[in-house]
Amino acid sequence: MSIILNNDSPAVDASTAHGIKTANLVKNHRAQEAQMAIDLIASASIVPLPQPVGNSGNNVNLKV
């Protein structure tokens, strides 16, 4: 990175500018993905499952 003293804005080489732009794009993309996940979770409707009928499958004997 090259910096020029006694100037209002420092000069930035192309690779540094590209890195900053890429970092900002990644940050924005992650924020969008997080918001999409929150929206998906919020839109899910939770429906209680019906209680099982009878006793078939209610008791499971496991041996290890």
C-alpha cells in the first residue's frame, strides 16, 4: 500500500482496493444470508403432532 504524506486522501494501490471491496461484498452477502435464515425460521408454522393411537410403537425395548 502506498501512502502519500501531506495530501488529503492517501493513495491506495489496486490490490488493496480490490481486497476492501471483496471484504465489503462478503460482509453484505453474509448479512443477506442471515436475514434470509431469520425470515425462514420466522415463517415456519409449528403444528403440534397428534397423539399416537393405541400402544403399538409407544414402547420400544432397546438392548445395546
